[in-house]
Amino acid sequence: MNKRQFLKASLASIGALTTSTGLAGQLQLANQLAGANYARRFSDYKAMVCIFLYGGHDSFNLVVPSSGSDYQDYARTRQSLAYAQSDLVSLNQTDVMDLSVHKDAGALQTLFNNGRASIVSNMGPMVAPATKQELNNNTSVQPPQLFSHNDQQALWQSGLLDTNNTSGWGGRMADLLMDTEQRLPLSFSLGGTNQFQSGRIAQHYSMNTEGVEQFGGLNPAYDWDRGRMEHHLRMVNATQDIFSQAYAQKILDVRANNASLRAALEPIANTAVDYGTSDLAGQLQMIAKLIAAQSNLGQSRQIFFASIGGFDTHDNQAYLLPRLQRTLSDAMASFDADLQARGLSQNVVTFTQSEFGRTLTSNGDGTDHGWAGNQIIMGEPVRGGRIYGHMPSQIINSQDDLGDGRIIPTTSIDQFGGELAAWFGLGQSEINEIFPNLYRFDQGQLNLFV
């Protein structure tokens, strides 16, 4: 069996076991992989960077009404968690109510006002567009396992309404774009193992902020590991049975990937941009170097994942949230400046995800699990300085409130991901395969890209 035949047979087997997208879609993907080298159909370079905010970001307390009755409604609802008007810095936009962010997220204000970032408002997993009355009268219109951390992380990262599904929408893009003759994946994670980048075939390469992670005691950079490496290779190559040989080949592939990636990164220097010391900033700085190394790697499309935790603010939110928002905003601004310094900002789109927003109501010291939330999208290809989607009023028991301040989304993950996939160069039939629920929503409605 050659590699393409193996992929086709593997996907046929997977299709028989999964119910998330159906056997027909799996076999269609197998035929596409078997029939074309998708990584070579592009003459340009593009990268997307997902920053996942673990814990459920209270993102309706990221972008807040800042004047008149809108601010009064917000302050009345949020009580002790409301930001004081004196702590707010304005976003320059005229489409909706006057909006601001906390001064600690001043870097986000600068990105927004300079047209380098926008806000996608009121987004979340959706079965179909539905009103508050329809959702209350028919719970089948609600996504499964609402308000559960693990399940909602799965829905956001998979783009499917199946909490048992194991693939992600970034991974399914990689399935269609991967070079089947190249060992090195086109997806790289600095934020740990994740579902977003897991395809049905394609997987992601995990790294740390220092770069390539080597096998313990087998680092080719150290002369004293040479004897151990030679002995290890003799053992690996001496395997006889088919299972040991498959495992050995995996080990050899990882070694080859480590070597090629290390060589590609070695000539890439840091820019003069000061990232600070946060872990998220370190992840994004390494991603900037990986993007700068793309010409050495020969990959026309790359997908990256970074993450930051701490957003499960049931307690102490008034202290924690502004600091988390500052860490996020500063890291994103540094990343944008780094890409500009490298002349690559026109090729990269960065966006946030979080498993859910949080309740508008306070539990006394924080907020509880919600549904819809606001997300940031950043990059030169994006129409910046805009609020996309419906920005709900922060009023309890409004038509936007499912109950207890849990806001109903009006923009689906499918719509957002579909537009990203189109910008990335995927065709409509491929986008429909990645987001099989997309047909239920208006496509291209957001108009995110220039």
C-alpha cells in the first residue's frame, strides 16, 4: 500500500465508526486526499492562529456600553462587577451603542481604533437561528450540554453539534490541505493538545515556548547524547512484527520532524518587539518565529493554537478579569507588532475562542456559566475597527436573555468558521464538509475580510 491508498482505506474504516458527519463525507475526503496534493494548489501563504481562553471568558465585560442609558443598564445589571466609567477607554465605532474596554485592555483599544482588530459579538454554538420563545418551548433547538466546560469546549473546537466527536474544524481543514507526501503536520500547537487541530487524519505538532521538544536523553544538540541515540536507533530499526514496526516508524517520523523543524527555526531571530513575560506572550512569540520559518518549511498554509487559562471567574472576578484581559490584549498587540516587523501581517489572521460567555448577573463575587460571548479577530486581512453581529443590551429578562443573564447567540461558530475557511482558500463544497450545519445560517453575512 502506498500512502494515498493507506489514507483512503483508513478513512473508510473511520467513516464506518463515526456518526458525526457520515460515511459519504468521509469517503469524499478520502477521494480528495487520494487524488490531489492540496498543499501545492496555492501560490501564496496564509496562517490562522486560534487563541483559546479556557474557563469561559466573561466577554460581555470585555466590550461594554459606556454612556447614557446603555451604561446605566449595564451598571444596574452587573452591580459590583461593572467597570466604572472612569476606568473605560472608548472604541471608535458608530454602528451600535457607545462601547469601551477596560483601561487594562488598552492595547486592544489601540488595535481596534487603528483598524487592526474587530469584535465578533454574541457568538456561540447554535443548532439553528432561534428566538427565546422557541428555545424555551423546544429544548431540542438548544445545543447539547449547555454550560458544561468540557462539552462546550468540544463544540467550539469541533464546529459540530456532537460532544462525542473527536475532530476539530481546524483539523478538518488540515485534512483537506495537508501534503500527504510530507511528514511534518501543517498544524502547530503551543497551547497543548487540543481538539481544534485534530483532524480525521491530520494531527498537530506540539511545541513549547522554547521551541522543539526532544526525546529525553536523545537530544542531537548535545554530544553526550550521541551514544544513547545510536543505541536507540539500533533498537528501533531491529523491530520485526508489524505493530512494533509501525511504532518504530512513528518514532523515526517524530525524530525527522524534530530535526527539520529545528533546522528551519535555527536562523530565525527574535525581533525587537518586547513581548513581556506572560506565558501566552511566549507562545505567540514562538508562533511568529514559526510563521517566519514557513519558507524553510515549504508550507503554504499553517494553523496554530495558543491558550491561556483562568477565565472561570466564579470568584474574585473584579480583581482577576481586568488582569486577564490585559495579558490577552498585550500579548495580541505584541504579536501583531512582531508580524508587522517581519513583513508578514498581511498573511495572518488571529482570533479568540472560549467555551462560553458568562452570566450577566453576579453570584456575589463572580459570574456563572453562560452561552454566547464576544470574540476578537485580528489581522491585516480583517476589516478592522468594527463590531460584527448583534451587540445585545445588558438587561436581565430581555429577549436576548435565556435566563439568569445567559445571552442567546445570534452568530454561529459555523458562520464565523466558514468565512475563515473561505479566506484560507477552501472551496464551498469543502467548507460544507467541515461545517455540515452551515446551511441553516446566512453564509457570508459577517463579511469579515477585505
